[in-house]
Amino acid sequence: MSAPYHPRTVDRIEPCADGLGLIWYGSPPKTSVSAPFLSVPIPLFDHRSHGLGECWPSAQGAVTQGEVPGGRYRHDDALLFGVLEHTDPAGQEDQLPAASQALYDRLFTVLNATGFVHLWRTWNYLPDIHGEPGGLERYRQFNIGRQAAYAAHTLPSEQQAPAACALGTRRGSLQLAFLAGKVEPIRLENPRQISAYHYPRDYGPKSPTFSRATLVPLPHSWLLLISGTASIVGHESRHLDSVRAQTREILANLSALLSEANARLPEDSLGFRLSQLQYRIYVRHAGDVEKIQRELRVCLGEGLDAHYVQADVCRQELLVEIEATGSLPRS
């Protein structure tokens, strides 16, 4: 039986030179690779390294590379990974919706041209996510453009929305990384939460476009891609004054998602476990890292595969967001 497919954490970018691509956090690396590569300008809370990358290796077959304006992509027979950047007009009124729509238009052009038409996962990073040029928060402006791109390509949110996250950076440009395939994923929702694409207009003129998680049946693996998950029940933020309580609420949401994922697996499958996932933890305030670590150790034990970075979560009252990836072998 082949080992299950999953991303690899690297402290240098060279080991990913032959992979499909990578997302890098922390200090920008001093070397470069030809693989699609996104350097996200957010600090890393890891004293062992100035930077860490999430490398998506090749899964099956020969690797092919392509370019589009502002981005690159690579694919093998099973997966496609790509990165796109748009010079982000931070602070300019009414510019971000057009920028985010243009970025997603290019993404869908890549998918249609390559035949990897099923979008599994996106990572979105935008500077000054809570700024309000023209009186509308930039994250809400971003959602207008993202949903406009889905509508232009006649992609209904409920049937096509990938797992996703959207985090704020303090500088840089609008950035997007994405993972896609020829196999349609199983899109998962959390019974504890209202689907993001059904949020009321209290959260902006257009709802966010993502699923809570996607479960992908690869040839030798089940790949679980969990969206950025926060302390939200229904559609409301919870525990506004406690990062420890927010962390516990997130774990309850992740547990509910794992139950949904495991219910889709064959009966003889081992099932996903919280303690065995790979985690990226976005923390708003540096002083909260140790509190979050303590809650995770109490709930999930020692030795978690977890990395902490500093970023602004999409709602100003939320202090922490956690995304996760899991993999299991298929018979």
C-alpha cells in the first residue's frame, strides 16, 4: 500500500524544487526555485527557524509547468498547485472588488485550460484586511469580487466552493494560492455552523465563498483540507474576550468536521483524528501564542504538527483561526 499523500513542512525551499509548489511564511528566503512559490509577508512564531514552507509534492506522473499574468502553476496527473498575485491598491476606494475578481478570473482560466476543473482549496492573503476605504471593510470588498468571478463563470457556490481561508497581512499585495484536481471533492459543512455562503447581509453585501472542508479521494489517499476555522457558532462569533475559550470552540468545530469527514469514509477506514492532523494557526496578538499552545496540549496532547504565524483574522473580534490538513491511505 502506498503512503498517503500530504504536504511537507520544509525549512528551506530547495527540497521543494521538484514539487508542485509551496507557500512560505516568515522571512523571505534568500534563494528561489522555479516551482510556483508564494512568500506570504507574515511573521512566524517559531524560534527554530526564520521561515517555514508548506510544500506540495508531486503525487503521480510527470510534472508540467505553466504561467499566466502574475502567477505560475504546476501539475502532475492528479493535482494542480498554483499561485497568483495582484498589485493590491490598498486604501483606494472601490479597487479591491475588481482586483479580487481579476485574480479569480485568472484562476478559473488556468483550471479550464488544464482540465483540472475542480477547485479543492484556496489560500487568500490581503493587506489591511480591516481597512474601510469608501466605508466598506476590505474583506467585504474582497468577497464582492470573489463572488462576482464565480458568477461570471457560472459556478454556484454550494456546488463549487472550495475549502479556503482569508487572512490579513500588514504589507504586500493581494495573494492567492490554490489546489485543484480532475476529481470532484466531497464538500463538507459543519452542523454547528451556518454555511458561509448563506451568511446574512450583516457580514457584507456578498457572502464569503467557501466550504468548511473538502475531502478528496486520490488514487492512494484520502486528503482532507479543512478551511480556516474560527470561534463561530451558527454565524455568530463567540468568546470575544478569551483566546483560550475561542481555541476550545475551534476544537469543537474541528471535531464536528472530522465526524462529517469520517462518515464519508469506507467502514474499514481508520478515520481522521484531531491529534494526527497538520495545523497552521493564525494568531492576531503575539502574546496569545502560549495560551493557545496550552489549550491545544491539554485537549490534544503533546507532539502536534502545528506551526503558528501572526495574521489578522477576517473578523476583528476573532483572535485565532486554525486550518488543518489530514491524509489517510486508501485500500
